[in-house]
Amino acid sequence: MGLFGFGGKGKVIDLGKRFREQEEEKILNKSSAVQSKIPEIQNALPVVSNEATESEDSDSIEERRKKLAKRLMDMTTKMDELSNQIYILQQRVEVLEKKSKSSDVSG
């Protein structure tokens, strides 16, 4: 689309590219922040102090810590994916709104 004969037909400028890149950076920063807090969360779990049960429970505590860390990672990954899907849907809605407004004006 060219105004007054400038530009060519079919050229499209993507103004949302920079916004998407910023959103991706935010998501990556959030996920890295969560990943950096996992060791803190792991260290915050209680440790059994009885000597007799310490060897048995330390394995189960370590297992629980690992499971918790894995669950947190899975949850943050899923949140990132859902956030991306929401963003894509918002973009599609905006495109449809623009199309409907342009068809209303021309029609």
C-alpha cells in the first residue's frame, strides 16, 4: 500500500516485532529469576535432625526437593507458554478488529 504513489504494493511493516521481542525478554527474565530462586526454596525446606532417621529421611527430603524444583520449573514453563498463547490471541483479535472497522467504513 503506497500513499501518493510512494512505496510498493504488498509491503507490510511489522510494528509489533519490537513489542514481541520485549515481551519475550520479560518472559525470559522472569523464568531466569524463578530458576535462581529454586535453590533458595530447596534450602528453605526443613531438615530432619534425628541421627537415626537422618540417613533415611535425607534421601526422601532430597527427592522431595528435586520433585518440588521440577514442579516449579514445569509450572513456570507452562505459564510462559500460556502467556505466549494469550499474546498471540490478542494480536489476532486486534487484526480482526482492524479488518472489521475497515470493512465497516468501506461498506
